[in-house]
Amino acid sequence: MSKFAVDPGHGCYLDTGAEGHLNEQNCALDIANRVINKLQMLGHQAWNARPSSASSVTNSLQQRCDSATNADYLISMHLNEVKYLHRRKKVDNICKK
């Protein structure tokens, strides 16, 4: 059984992430919750690493790292806004063991 800290990027301080048709902080949180639930169903420990409040972006990032201290993996989720369909070729996934 592995331990996963899942960071659904943004959503804690003034930076809400990309906005267009959707809001990044809300979409990332929805996806993170689904990933957390799936990992838990598979028998892993998984938790949300997004802090409930922070005094700055730096403080928010530090809290996320602190939350992941005992994790085997840190998954940081971000969704990038793409304005043109022909440029939708890049997806960023970061997982740190």
C-alpha cells in the first residue's frame, strides 16, 4: 500500500489558475477528489494536500509540501488553458516519488 498526497493546484490564495470556459481551481479539485477516491478504493492512503487557507502563495506552496512529507508520491494537478484546438497537444503531469 502506497501513500499519495494529491495537490489540486491553486484554490487557496489569490491565484485561481486558468479561467476560460471553466475554472482551473474547481476542475482540478474535482479531478483530485476522484483520484483520491479511486486510490483509496484500491487500498492506498490518499489525501488532499491543498491547504484550507494561506497568507501568501509561498505559504500555500510550503503547506502543500509539508502535507506531502510522509507521502510516497506527490501528485500535483494543474490544467492549462488552450485557446486554439490545433494547439491541444500538450498535457502536463507531474508525479514525484
